[in-house]
Amino acid sequence: MDFILANLPRFLEGAWMTIQLALFSCSFGLLMALPIALARLSRKRVLRSAATAYVFFFRGTPLLAQIFLIYYGSGQFRQELSALGLWTFFRDPWFCALLSLTLNTAAYTSEILRGAIQAIPKGEIEAAKALGLNRYLLLRLVILPRAIRIGWPAYTNEVVYQIQATSLVSIITIMDITGVARTVGARDFTFFEAFGLAALLYLVLVYGFIFVAGRIEKRLGAHLIRTAAVNKPKLAGNIR
């Protein structure tokens, strides 16, 4: 108990760092994932090949190697990055950690979206096309709502993985939960207590998110039912 009282403020700061990295990387990764998923499904070979290569690399290599490649590897291109005004970002470990996590989760999330889009019954898409919907309306009113509902459970698992994956950034001096545990444990030789408390905090974050995600999933299902009812007149109005 004395250990917890003495070190809890530092661990809470580390937990806040973990939350920030997970939140920002998942948000930016989701924004990147949609165009990547659509490119993977595109009939244009150039787009499909580029997106496939991106997913192939970031899903096929360890996240730790990607962090090292971006943080340490970028130092070899300091002059070029300085000329572009980017070295200020790449010399910052927080930025490199966020970039690594974002690029990694974008690849996995794009595959979740691609699978969800492909799982939509073809009849629904053909019916929407028959009503004269253009590509934008088809994507906004039909494909995305259904894909989000189908892919939400898998995306929940991806966010859980991302929360846990943030522990790897401590290797480049980021003081997240794991970074604080390593520092405190090495200082006082209390590794069991330090990493035990770290594990407890990860459990709280993970199952706290799972609880919220479960509530969102229930509301999402009800919301999509209401949205489908509201959009029926809109779909009818787009008949050409």
C-alpha cells in the first residue's frame, strides 16, 4: 500500500500518456484506414497495388521494428528532413511513437473495414444502385453504416490491442505506464510491485474501453435501424 501511495501520481501520469497515444493513433489511423480500404477494393491497379503494399508491410513486420525504423532510422536522413522542415518532429520521441502506432493501426483497421464492406449483402448495394444513388451517397447512406455495424466488434479488439501496444513506446523514452514502471522498478528494485500496478492500470483501461464499446455497439445497432427508416424517403427521392 505504501508503494502505491508513493508512486500512484507518476503512474497516473503514465496512464494519461497511454490514453493520449491510444486515442490519437486510433483516431488518425481510422481516418487513414477508409481510403486505404477503398483503394484495396478499387478496380484501378495502381491504387490497389499501393494500398496492398502498405498493408503488407505494416501487418507483416513487428510494431517494435517499425518504431525503431521511424525513430532511429530517421536520424540517417536528418539533412533531408531538416530541408523539408520535418526534423523538429522526427527528433521528438512522442511524435515518432504516435506516427508508428498510427501507421500500424491504419493497416489493421483498413483490413477490418475492407472485410466489413465485402460482407455487406450484394443485394443491398445493387438495390441502392438501382435507385440511382451516386458513389458518394452509396458510400454515405448504405456502405459505411453497414460496414461500421459489421466491423465494430473487430475494431473493438483492434483498439484493445492498440492500448496494449503503447507499452512498446517506452523503449524510446516515452513515459507511459510501462515506462514509469521500468523507471520506478529500477530505482527502488521493486519490479514486482511496479509492473503489478502497471498491469492493473492496463486492465482498468482495457476493460473500461470494452464496457464503453459494448454500450456503443448496442446504441449503434438501434441508431442504424432508425437511420435506415429515415433514409428510405431520401433513397426514393434519388430515383432518376
